[in-house]
Amino acid sequence: MEPSASPEAAVKPIAPGTPGDGLILNPSAYSAEHLEPADQARLKGMIDWFEKRGKKTLKDHDREQTWYSDFLEMQAGLGIFSSFLTPARDGEGDPEKRWDTQRICAFNELSAFYGLPYWYTWQVSILGLGPIFQSENAGARKKAADELAKGEIFAFGLSEREHGADIYSTDMVLRPAGDDGAGETYTATGGKYYIGNGNEAAMVSVFGRVDGIDGADGYVFFAANSQHANYELVRNVVNSQSYVSQFNLNAYPVESADVLHTGPGAFDAALNTVNIGKFNLGFASIGICEHAFWEAITHADSRVLYGMKVTDFPHVSQAFTDAFARLVAMKLFANRSIDYFRNASLEDRRYLLFNPLTKMKVTTEGERVVDLLWDVIAAKGFERDMWFEMAARDIRALPKLEGTVHVNMALVLKFMGSYLFNADSDLDAPPRALEPGDDDFLFRQGPARGLGKIRFSPWRDAFEQFSDVPNVALFVEKAESFKQFLVDAGPDEAQQKDLDYLLTLGEIFTLIPYGQLICEQAAFIGLPHDTLDQIFDVLIRDFSAYAAELHGKTSATEAQQEWAREAITKPVVDHDRFNAVWAKTRALAGGYEMNE
């Protein structure tokens, strides 16, 4: 697709004093004006279903680990999975069927707002569909589209108990079994582990290798049926309402019509599917944090201790304001990342940096938000009738799924040189991509190679429009100092092999593209400068904390330690600005509570 830029006239400045700047999802006043009316109606229909069903039932089903068949029936009735997850080329001309990242991310946020399991069954369906819709196997694609129309779910059979998601090593072995007239057939034998939806999936995309063929030429992706007699469902490997399966294929018959990819194409399909799917985790984290925020601020603001409202204590106002700033930053960055995804092409693959950042940085920020809220509400966060109790548990999962933080940081570091030192002055930031459309490029990404050759627009451009915002200006100074640090005292050969050292270095670098997209989105939506200043107050404190961590590394040289000491900086203090942001934060109290 070629999304069009939204005209500046479409930007509606946020009214001064609006609670939470209107950025915290509120189901009772849900609005998604950038989506088509039919899609808004579907999402509002889902809200109505959850609210009528009520928090008590939601919590009971969580404790009892009830399979969410009622949720799946609801989405099937509304046509959500079918409309949202069928690419246009397989939608048989139905204009409502397309892979539109805007509405996919809207669903990510909203489903996780009510509970991670409801998001999870959708997420692993997306992963399962990835190899199918990337395939040139038209029959398999049609079958997937037909199953989606029935309300069915899907699974991604990649990881194994012994190898995890190491796709270079797989014990799922396919042995040639002849020819069925249309192509080769096989029998597949082996096990898969940690496979969501593996209990009910209509189609399971399974990764394996052909016996006797070494290297990438032997890789195969094929579709299996979870209800087949040769498909052995072993168990749910987690203590959760979600079904995360272990299964075995026992001489499972693979017909030629089941084969999705062979050779290096199967390897690329695995990586590109994860690229499509891991982006969703950041938006799930946002949804969890938003619901937790409503509960925490409402509880704290109505509670009196030692003759004072809890929210009148200075450490509480600081914690809530920091949590709000971090949550808004998560949302700004993630929503701007969508534009890079939707504008992507073989010539513009900048999304490959912002994708792991959305997965890694946004989800770890989500943990920090929930921790800040939990520090305030304390024991209340454990209570069985609080939605927060689920949030405190489930927010931990997202940084650890679809590649650990460490794996994604290692990927991010591959872009550092190009991003900081080889910016293309002729390259602009992409336009907004709010228009409905089919993001077909995601299913033809090509080989996941050549990351060091990807070029970025000059990162400073996004910050310059906010040069009058004190902490943005100070942050730019810190970013420039880091760039010079890499020139003057960058990691030596040994440090470049020391992942412990590089992870901290990467955390500092990550703040720069994170801040860039925050500024780009802030400009698009007319974010008040006081909120933006408070966000960068937080980012400068983070920069200083990572600099201190770098200083303490065993291998840090004297020159690196000297830079780290100078990098530790206090944000620009403005009590009026802080009080204004705190007032908008506190005004959220009582604004939403889930129907019992």
C-alpha cells in the first residue's frame, strides 16, 4: 500500500487540562476515528461484550483457567479475525478483508486491556498465519481464509523443547514418502514446545527439515491439523488460561498441498513471521498498563491515610506522573512505529529497527509502569478481585516472548552505526499512514539480510521542532555526547564481543530512536509541551542511570568512565510544568472502572 499523509488541518490540538491528554484508552468513551465505521463498530461490539460479561466472570475464568471459547465465538460473530487477518489477495474481493496494521494494533491494545489471554490467542494466530500468507501455495491460503471466516484460530509450530526458537536446529524431521501426483509427500516426526493455540488450531504452521538434506536447503514449513490422529497433544506447559501446548507429530502424513515453503524460503518465512508478530507485543503492553493505571489512580485518589489523600503524598504524585509519562511515551513511540511499518518497501526497511524497539523497549517500559503503580497501591495489587493482580503477573511475559530483550537488543545494535553516523540527508521521515489499506509488503519482505545497509533520515530533525522544550534540548545534547563517545572511546575489540557490556551500551543508544519517534508523533497529534517535557525529564534520568551502569562495567576503560561521569545529568526542573502534568494525571481518577 501507499498510505497518504494526513493533512496538518486534521491535527486537533489537545485541549488544555484534558485528563491524561486524552491519550489513555477509556472503553466507556472509546474512539478510533482513523478506522472505518465498520471496524469501529466491531471494536465497540467487543467492548460491550466484555463489559456486559463483567469483571467477576473475567476474573473467575482467569483463576479457573477456563478456555475462552465464549470470546472466540464473540469475535467470530463480529467477524474480527476474519476481516482483520485476511490479506486482500486472499479476501476474494471483500474490501473489509485486508491486513491493515492500524486496526490490528487497535485490536492488540484493546484485547490486552481486558486480559492477556484474549490478546494471546489472536497473537499466536497471527504467527501461525504468517508462513501461510507468505506462501505461494494458493490452496493453503484459501483454506486459511475459509477457516478464519468460520472463526477458527491458528498456531505457529517453530520452537522446540531442546532448541527453543533456534531455527538453525530442529528435530522435526520429514522423511520422503513418495509423490501424490502434485508433488512430493513426507511423513513428519518430532515435537514442538511452547506453541500457543496448539490445542484447537485449524492449521498449525510447522517448521522442520527434510531428512538427509543438510543446511538451509533442507528446511520446510508445512501446515498440520491439530485434530489429526497423528497429532499428539501432550499438555499445556504453562499455568494459565492461555493454552501453550507441547505436541508431537507421529509419522504425520504431509501431502504436497500442505507444504508452504522449502529451502532458504522456509528460513526467511520464519524470520519474517516473527517480524510481523513481535511488533504486536508493545501494543499489548500498552493495553495492560492502561487498565492497571485506571484501577491504581482511582484507588489511590479515594484513599485517605494519616489524614491525607494518598495522592497528596509527594512520592505518590511523582510515581504516578512518572508512570503517566512513561505510558504516554510508549504509546507515542508505538503509534509512530506503525507508519514505518506501513510505508515499508524493499527500498525502505527502517521498520526493522523500530520493530524490535517496539517489542523490546515498549514492553520493558510496561513493566516499569506497572511497578510504579504497584509501589503506590501496594497490597491492593494482590487482591483477587482487582484486575491489577492479572496485570502485575502478565506484564512480565511480554518482554520474554518472540525473542528475549537480549536477542532484540543484539539486533538493534546492528543499526547503531548507520543510524548515528550515516544518515541520508535526502531521506525524509515517512508520512502518517492512517488511511485504510492492505499492508501487503509484510508478506513479501524478502531475505532478512543487509541490515547494515539500511539508511535513516537524520535523527536530529525530529527534535529540532521542539528545541524550545528544555528537556528535549538537553536530551539532544546528551545524544550528541554519546555519538562523540563512540568516536573517542567506543568499545574495543574485546568489548564488542562482550554482550553484557553491549547491552548497556545498547540501552543508551535505544533512547535516541525512541525519543525521535516520540517527537515525531507528538508533532502529529499536537501533544502539549508540558507533557513532552515531562517525558524527556524521565528519559534524561534513564540516560544518566545507564551511563552510571556503563561506568561500573568491569571492562570499562578510564576514558569510558570519564564520559559516563559527565553524562550523568539532572533534568531541567520546572515545578509548574510538573504540577500541570500531575493535575492531568490525577484527573483520570474515577474516569473508568470495569463493570462488575
